[in-house]
Amino acid sequence: MKKLFFTLLIALCAQAMIADSGDSYYFQRADEAYAKKDYDLCLHYCQEGVKANPKDGKCWAVIAEIHSKRQSGRYGEALQAAEKALAVLPKKDLRWRSFVHAIQGDVFYKISDFAASKEAYLAALGMEPENTTYLYDVADVCAALGEYDEAIKYYNRYLEIQPSTVYIYGEMAYAYYKAGNKAEAQRYCDLANTLGSGENNTAHRVLSRMAVDKSDYVNACREVARAMFISKTWHQEADTLVELCPDLLAAAIRTEVAKAPTDVETNATAAYCAFSMLRYFDALYYLHRKAEQSDAPQEVYPEIAAVYEDIEALDEAEKYYTMAFKTDSAEHMLRGMAQVARERGEFQEAIKYLRRALQETPTEGKLYYLIARNLYEAGLFDETLQTLDTARVLIEDEEWLIAIHSIRAEVFEARGEQEKMQQELAAAQKMRKADDTRDEFYCIDALLGDTAALTRHAQALEKDPKAQSKGGWGALAQAYAILKDKDRTIEALRRNQEAHNYNIRVVQVLRRYAFLKDDPDFKALVAKYENLLSEHLAELNERLGSRDTLQNKIAELPFTRQGGVNHVKCTINGLPLYFVFDTGAADVSISSVEANFMLKNGYLTDADFMGKQNYVTATGEIHEGTIINLREVRVGDVVLRDIKASVIKNQSAPLLLGQSCFRRFGTVEVDNKAQVIRLMAQ
């Protein structure tokens, strides 16, 4: 829940320059570069400044800031520069010294040394006790340390200085929840959502957690879905609900989409959430809708293609990569097209795409690794080893180096060079930590013939749903395939399918699985997946074809006139109902009588209820109503999806057909002579 609300350095620099006209030439140039967000040039001037004058504390401070915030990962250099800044900055210069301590706090927080982070932030706060940024940071690091009462104290000090700061109420709610005070957590959630018009991400997450504590999974899903659509990211609270009630969470996501079904960002968030849940076909549905609503649909095509590739729908993946490739030939596109070729067993074609990608980024070591994988599958062992040598020179990441040693070992095994194979495995093992069970070592253990280790990996996977969802069973299948253990290989592949990881088609073309090619059990597994994929694709295409059927259509609704109002027949989720045609009403509305009937008889579900909203009656009175999502509204021969509606508590209230339905059309025309209402698409 960390939020980095640092005061902008440029404002600090400007104030310092006003106060002290003796700033160095290099610092002034660095200040100008920082204002233009040219951080490389800013860093250059600061480094020149400390070369010219090692006691230029402001240049040291800026170096620390850039290394900690602008060039992520250079934390050691940031801390060294901060120490040098504190050693030379005047004791009386509290503003700059507090700023440097805050940089230290930021770095320590990022490397999870929360005790040191708290000490540094407290030092900054001691010099500027009214600085709300530092108050927030101290409170936040206290929460990270589990010192929730301390966190609440500093949040309260913040609110004394800046009352009604909405996001602080959300943080207070979280701290009270973690401290075990759910009554106060609820109170601050209410404050946060009231002040923030219901848009406080943290408050909704806390409400979701409290609902889970009460086993109220419907509300838990509603709250976390709202949080994710506010922040446009996945939240850890959703991980719990994926395991407990995935269908309810998917329904809550659909409900959020129904609030703005034609909004690009809404569908993008829904796609991201569906993908995080491994509901690939839902993700594809939302991505297709995002593309339809986007001003530049070709920018969405690579995302669509990547998901199709994940489920090995290779024709569809190629189609969308090809469409995207017409306007974008960037490296990631070439990698995607290479992966499709690889999964088809077209290894030379994959190599061509990857070599084209190398033209854009010639020092990208991981591209050499990917090329080597395909060279190995093509049986070009000498070229494989040469390409891996280049990859080793360019790659520093240990996980990739382990993978390189693994492929080299397989090459030497294939060539019967056992001694060289053992050397590669020994090099990989040197990088292995005592408790390391990463996927990279599954194949290494198999090459070592360590079946006991593979058994331990399988036992660990059984207890780790996250590792399963990330393809753990697929990695284990590769290890068993190296040993040519048919039964365990097929079982691991089956388990991988159950965990929603699809890699059956590529398995059929890889060298290590060649021994299964004609095996009837393997063929049955492949056929099962092919049938499943066909069914899911057919369902997806049906969903895509059953969206609002508005294009070039006119809905004609016969009406009857009673008591001065027009009544029309519509079908809601399969239930025929008569509505008052009212272009002045904001939403479709139904009475509580109809809503209860629909709920009891399956026309509505708990997941269709979206929350509360105030509405104004024709007499000007304000009432509270329940908001629901109508999954299907049939207007004549036109079908509309996900229409917002209000449930009115008044049991005798008429059913109104309002603007949440009409705004989907371009023109509404009433033909009193023919007694027909025509709703025409734009």
C-alpha cells in the first residue's frame, strides 16, 4: 500500500537557489536538466560537480535521488551518495538534510529494510515536523513493520495538518483493521468512501477483507472488484477469492464492466483481471471489446494475439499478430510471432523472427538464448552452443544463466559428451541456494538423475496453488520427459491442463517429448485438449457475436397508451415484462416486487446486485435505490447486454424504460399513428 508522495526535487532546488545564490555552476545546470526530466544529463552535471568540488552536498543529494528514484535498482550508489551528502551539507540546512534522510528511507523501504527505513524517515521528520510527506512515510513504514498503533498516531498527525485528506482515511482504515479494531476500520472506510465519492481503493480492499472474515463472499467480491477497477490493477485480496469463489469474483468483474460497458479502460481492466484469474476466454472477450471501442484497435491486437498464443490457438494468434505487425514491427511483436512459429514446430521460421528482433536490440542477450532454444530443437547443436556463448557474455541475470547451462547440458547429452554435460550441471548447481526449488532446477535434477528431488518438487507443487498456476506442472513434465518417464510425464501434463496452463501443442513438437509421439495415452490427452479448446473458442465466438446487436438495426416496439403514458413489452434476462416508456428517466427501473420475483426464480443472481444509489422522483423527492445489472435486455429484435437498472422500494412503482437503455441507440422516434416506437442505431 506504499505511495511515494515525495516533494518534487525541482521545487526544492528552486527554493534553495533563491536562498543561496552561491550554488555551483554544475548544480544549476543539473537543476535545469532535472526540470526538463533529462535525468541522465542531470546526473552527468552532478557527477562533474562533485569531481570539481567533493563538498558539493547538493550535487551528492541529487545523485542519491536519481539513483534511488530515477534509475531503479542502483540503491547501493544511492546510499553512498546520501552518506557523502550528509557529511558535507551544513548542519543548519535542515531542508536539504531532511531530504537526504528521506532518500535513505526510500531506498531502505525498497530493499525491505523497514527498521532502517523508519529510522531514516524519523530523522527527516525531526528536521521538518510539519512535512506531511514525511509523516505519511513514517506511518507507512510503521505499518510495514506491523506497528499499527504507531502508524495510526502518525496518520492522525497528518490529518491535524491536512484534514479530510481522503487517501489517509483509507490508510487509517487498513491500520485499524490490522490492529484488530474492525469498528474503527469500518468507520474510516465509510469516511474514505464518503469523502472520495466511493472511489477509495484502500477502503474497498479493507471492506473486502472484513467481508471474507465474515464469510460474506458476495460482498467481498464486490468490494475487491471495485478496488481493482479504481486502481486498474490486481489486488492480493482477489487471490484469496479466486481460490474460494472464482465464479462470484468473475461475476463481480462483469458487474463493474456493466457500469461503463463501452469504456476502453474498463474493458482493459476487466481483461487484466480475467487474465490474472487464468480465465483466458473472458480476457479475450474483454480485449475484443476494448479493441472495438479503441481509436487505435491495432494497438490492442498484440494483447489479443498473446492470449490466443497462451492457449495455443495458433491460427488466431497468428491472425492478430499479423494485423498488428502491419503497423508495429517492434521487438515484442517479433518475439510473439517467433513463439507462434515455435509452437507449430517451425523452428527455422522462429529463428528468422528472433534475428530480426536482434536488429533492433543487438545486445539483448535473452534474444540469443531464445534463438539457441530453437536451434537446439532444429538439431543444430554447434550453432546452439555458439549462440549460448554469446548469450552468456550479455546476460547477468542468474536465472537465465542457469537456463543456459541447462540447455548446454542437454546438447552435450544429445551428443553423448557426458563429461561436458556434468560440467554444465555443476556450474548451474553452484548458483543454487540450499532451499532453491525454482522451475529451472527441475530439468537439471532430471539430467542429474535425481528422481528423489523430482518427487520432492511434485510434493511441494501439490501444496502450492500459485506455483501450479504459473506452470509448475508443465516444468515438471519436462523433467520427467528427460527421464522418458511416460506415466509421470503424462500425469504432469494433465495436472498442468487442470491448472489452466495450456502447452499441449508445443509439447508435440519438442525433442524431449519425441518418445511420446505415438503413445495412445498421450494422443488421448492431446485430443482432449483440442476438443476443449474448440469448445471454448466456439463459446467465445458466440459471446462476441451476441453483444449489443445494434449495427444497422432498428428496434420497433409496439406500444399501448394507458393513463397518458406509453407501455412497451421488453424481455429482461428471459422474463417478459411491460414497461412505461420514459425518456426522462435516467435508468431502467423496476419495483422491489419484480426484483424479488426475479431473484427467487433465477432471473437475477446475487452477483447482479451492484450497490446503492440515490435517485430523484418526479415529485422532487430523494429516495435510495438498489442498483442491479440486467445481463440481457431484448428490445424488439435487438439484444442489449449489461444494462444498469434501479430497484425502487415502492412496491407499486411502475417499471420504467429509461436512458440507460436508450443511450445505446442514436435516435428515438415515436410514431403515434402506427403506435410504434422506433429505436435506431447510430
